[in-house]
Amino acid sequence: MSGHNKWSTIKQKKGKNDAARAKIFTKIGRELIVAVRDGGSADPAANSKLRDCIAKAKANNVPNENIERIIKKAAGESGGANYEAVTYEGYGPSGIAVIVEALTDNRNRTAGDVRHYFDKFGGNMGTPGCVSFMFEQKGVLVLDKEDNEVEEDKLMEDALEAGAADFEADEDIYTVYTEPSDMGAVRDDLTAKGYTFASAEVEMVPSTYTKIDDPDVQVKMQKLLDMLEDNDDVQNVWHNWEMPETPDED
């Protein structure tokens, strides 16, 4: 999920309990199945989408045996669930722009669930294109400074040489931006140089962010995001809420 305090979001995800991690594994498993189906090959060397999904799975600590089992099963299936990619757009409370990406085998069920969440927490689901113009698709690679002991200038040089479009350094993280089609190649190049990633995927990055000053409305917005992300069909939730900073729990 993209947000102002993205690093806090990543740390929160990494610290989730077993039930939440199992749900993340399920969602990534669904992505792997679709990558094999759409890519026409169960060989990551010949299927860049699958290669990206495997990298995402490993970044989320999905065991290798789980990844291999899902790929083998997907490659051998002629039937099974036929997942379809669907995107919903809408507004959360205070007009926060929200994009919801789903993989579903039942459009009516998923659309009904997503609409219900928007309505329940003071938002509304809109028509396709109503908020996506506020976002730009980018490859986003996040590196934890603790896991990558390197000079900032050296990382920036390596990233730009690998084909990155932009580079940012914050207190806890480095962020490398790429064109969507270049994300996998830049990730692989930097991985070969010894860098590790807290997150590496194509994201919808907002052009501007919106604050919510009312604490009660902040709670509603967070509950909306939590409900969306807890839905099995929902793969990603992108928004332009400038989330309030949360204190470290370490």
C-alpha cells in the first residue's frame, strides 16, 4: 500500500501476526497463479511477471517450497479458479483518492464488498478513471538502510547505472524509482550487486497527498484501508492520504 509514511507501513506489515501473514501468502499465491497463466510459462527466466511475483513473495518471507508448489500446481491446472484482474476507484472520507486492485473469480461479490466498505466508512465508490489521473504508475524499490550498509552516493550511482529514473533518501530508507517496465531489471541488477529490498513492485504513486485533520475521520480512513486490505480478493490498495506519523514500536 502506498502512503506518506510508506516505511511505517512496510514495518507494520512485516510485524503482522501469523493469521495476517497467512493472508498475505494467500494473496501472493493468487498473483503467482495468474502470472503463470498469463505469462505462458512456469519458467521465471521466460516469464518476467512470474519473476517479479517470486521476488515479491521472497520479500514477504513466503517459503521457497510454498512458491514452488503453487507454480507447479498452476502450471498443471487446466481448470480451477479463473481469477480476473479488476480495478475499482473511489473516494474515502475527506475526499481521499483510493484505488483498489483485485484478483477475483466473482466480480459481483468483490464489487459488492468494496462498495460496502466505502459506504460504511464515509466514502463512495466512483467510476473508472475518477481518481487514477491523480496517480502515476512507477516501479518503486525500497531499501532499508539497516540492511544495506552503503554510502548514499554509491547506491544512487549504482541505481542510475542500472536504469533507475529517480532516487530519494529518507531517515530510514532509500527509495529507487523506475519506469514500470524497468523495475524488474533494475531490481535484478542491484540484487546482483548485493543490495536487498524491503519492497520492490510497480505501484500507483500519487502526484499530491491530502491530509485529514479530524482524528475521528482519520480513524474512519484507517478502518476503510484495513477492511479493503483484509479482503481476500484485494491485492493492492493505493491512496493519497498523507498518513500521520506513528511512533516506532521498537
